[in-house]
Amino acid sequence: MPEYKKKKVRKTVHNKRAKNVNNDIKMKPSRVKKSIGVLPEKEMRVVKGNKLERNRKLRILGLTAVLLVAVLLLVSYIMPVSLSENISNWVALTGNGSYPIEISGAQTLNAISKGSYYYVLTDTNLSAFSNSGKQILSVAHGFSNPVLKTSQTRALIFEQGGNTLYVYNLKRLVKSIETKSSIITASISRSGAFAVATGSNEYTATVTVYNKRGNQIYQWNSAKNIVNNVCVSPSGKKIAVSTLNASGGQYVSGVEVLTFDSADAKANFEFSGEIIYSLENTRNGFLALTKSGSSYVSWSKYSKQDIKNERMLDMYRTDGNRSLLVFNRTSDRSDNLIMLLSSKGDKISEFQFNGIISDIEVSRGHIYCISDTKIYLFDKNGNVVRTGECGYGCKKIAAIGSNSVAVISDSSIEKVQIEGVNK
């Protein structure tokens, strides 16, 4: 068996001085390294730099961008049609004009005020003017029987009984439509969506809805009843249609509220013995106007609220929030009852006015009225605040300031200050 022995290792004893001997080669910092910015090891240190500050700024920039996009989306949602179109219209309104203004055409047919500007429709032209008198838009429509409908940013004009329809903003023609059958009526909403009611070869009438770009999105046919009015909700997602028929020797009118996912109505309302003259948008609903008054219908709840009067409805005006109804007697148009309604169809006030009313308007919480050659400024309760004078031949009025109006005749537009204070 092999024998294992512990191996003897000879230990070398070093000189005590050898313990302090450093065998490493000493290196001196190079001047070249210093010149290129490299420090010797003994001078190196950890530097945090601006990384944290850069990250903080990037986070702030990212949050700002997200917030800006959210604001732009919210503004685009709140504003009619789109942010870009609102900016375009605002740019068109900048600048000053002057009065008096000569207008094209032989006869003034309509005028609609939009707050900071107003439209004038004559037998030959559609024009828009800022309150300062600047002409913003002027186009020859070429229609023999033109009808004007407006929204917050656009104007729709069509030939009643014809086949042509135009949509304008304050800068340009947005869309033109040629229909196969004759146009009965049309409507445009705050969103820019619009609807056209026409005759039909297969049905009594057809209603076609277009989005703000003019693309067809819905079509509804009436098999038995005549369609005489249409209204598009402010969101552009619903329509109301009024129809007319006869039963038992009397007229029967109906209103149907429709969404674009079905041909079946979400709500139906019947008006026996009456003809619906017009369907007019308010903020949250619409008004069905008849000779005896108005019926407010909510776009969301489909609730109905009636306001009736023994006199006959002669005029309707709105500023988008409040509505104005003028009732009088067919035998005496100088005996007027003026009624102010809220955006929900509630009666705010009513008052009497003696005199033939040429035109009337509600704006900035006041009521402006022309009767013969006199201009009246009422508060909401019918108290006369100011009075003024205008010339003969005044047909339409547009409020252009707290105490000033544009008075429109067949040939010109005059600015009138209502200076007289009622005592």
C-alpha cells in the first residue's frame, strides 16, 4: 500500500524592507489625455448631469400636448360643424363696413339675424353682412321661388318646387344638391347636417338626410301622408317630420321623430283639425307651429307641451335660445299679442301691442319691433325702453347693437340708432 507523506515546503523569508516595495509601474497622467478632456483616475467623479431635468420637461411637454388635444376636441365638439369652419367664419367677419348699403334685387324676401351678422334674401341674391356693415357674402341664386334656412354657421337656400339646393358658409359654397323630384322643404342643423323632403314616383314623399359633408346618411319614405315640414336635431342624429292628410272632412297632421337606425318612429304626435306651418329647432327640442299656437317637443324625452291662443299665429322669430310668437286677428292685424318663450317652450311673458307689425326680433334679452315708421325697443316684459324713427318702405329688421338696428327695404339697408328714451 502506497505511503503518503506530508510534503515539506521551504518558506522563503523576505527582508523586512521588501514588504514596502511596490513592484507596480508608476504611470503619470499624460498631457495628451488632459488635452482631450480625460482626467487621471484620482480626479474622476460621478456626474448626474441634466437627465432628470430633461425627463421632467418631457413629461410636462407630453401632458401639455395631451391637454391641448383634449381642449381642441372639446372645442370642436361644442362649436357648430367644426373648429376650422368657425375660425374661417370669424376671419370673414373681421374688418369694418359702413351704412347705408345698397342691395341687389328688386324685392327683399327675408332677413335672418345671427348675432354678429345677418342674411338678406332678395329675389335675385343671397347676401350676408356683418353688424358693422361689411358685406361678407353675395351670391346670385337664380331661383324664382327661393327659400332660406339657416344654422349657426351655414345657410341653406333652395328652389321650392325646383330641384336645386345650395349650402353656404360665410366663405364659400359647401355643397350643392340636385334632386330627382321637386323639393317640398328642407332644414339644416347646428351640426351642419341637413334634410330635404321631396316628391317621389313610388311614395307620397321622401325625406333624405345628409351629413355636414353632403353625403347621404338616411332616407325615409312616406307611403300615404304628404310631408310638409322637416327639422334636424342640433346634433344631426335625429329628424322630426310633419305630415298632412284628411279624414272625415278635416285635416289631420302628425309629427314623427326618427333616428337613423330605423324607419319606425321613436315618437308620434297627432294634431287633429290643424295644419303644421313649421318645425323650428330650439336648444333641446323643437316647436311645431300651428295657427293656434305652438307645441314644444323634447328631442330626448319626447315630451310634448302646448301653448294655445284664440288668436291666430302670425309671426315666429328666434335668437336660438328664446322664441317669439306674435298672435293677431285676421280681421284686425293691429291687435297683437306678443309672447316670449324659453328654449324649453315655457312662457316667459306676454303683452299687448296695438299697431301693424312689419317685422319683429328678439336679441340680447330685448325685443325689437317695426310698426309703420316707428321702431320700438321692449324689455322682456313688454315695457317700452326706447323708440326711434325709420323711413317708409321698411320691411325687415336686424338688431346690430343694444340700441341700434339695421332697417332693410327693397333697395337698401340703413342703420338707425334708437335714441329716444321712453318716459
